[in-house]
Amino acid sequence: MKKYRFGFEPWGLLLFLVVMLPNLIWFAVPAPNDILREGPAGGFVDSAASVFQILMAAALCLLVNRERGPLRLTPLIFAAGGCVLLYYAGWAWYYMAFTGPPVIVLLTLPPCLAFAFFTIDRRNFVAVLAVSAFTLCHLTSAAVHFIL
């Protein structure tokens, strides 16, 4: 923990907001054939995912590795951007009433990978742990509720 300090990571906040934007739109404007609203909610895994999401967001935005440099367009940052684009494509297909397993995977895995690539690039390994735990819970929940 000596390598970390509490600080503000504006790029982490921006990534979090960019990933959350489609969710905010979905809350306001339901999609046709909206299985995400119909699916079962709750349970231990979903509760754990919520806790890890909060920890992930906090670590992403408020914990800074002292050894990280300025943000540059590295392959990891490009990968994070590509994952965000895949995620947006998943939402576009979801709003076109495609709700099969490939779309559910696009709504689940790419945003988690975007966070993972970003936190690895920023050398924020505390956030990597939170992202990993959130990803595991998020994928498990999606698989149990909408794929299996």
C-alpha cells in the first residue's frame, strides 16, 4: 500500500461514467423484449457484485499508484476503448430486441475488461482485485439468470 495514495483519477471517473451511461438510459427508456427487467434479481451473488462494484468504482476513481505516469494511448488503453465500443454495440443490439446469450455476454464481459485493462495500465492493482471480484460475480449472475 506504500505505492498508493488517495487522490482523484479523472480518467477512471470518466471511464466509469462512460460505461454507466447506457445503464442510465436503460433505466429511463425500457428496451423492447427487456429481459433484464424481467429476470430474477437478488441473491448472494448479485449482492456481492453490488459491493464489489462500489469498491471497484472507489478504487478506480480515488486510489492512485504513485509510480504511474500520465495517461497515454497505450495498447491497454486502446483495448479498454475497444471493450467500451463492444459494450455499446451490445446495448444497440439489445435495443433492437436481440437478447440471446451473445448479447448478454457483450453487456457483461466487455465493460469488466475495459475496467481491467484501464486499471492494469494505471498500475492500480488494488482496483484490479476489485474489478476481478466484480467480474466474477457479474458473469456468474448473467450466466445463471439469462444464459443457462
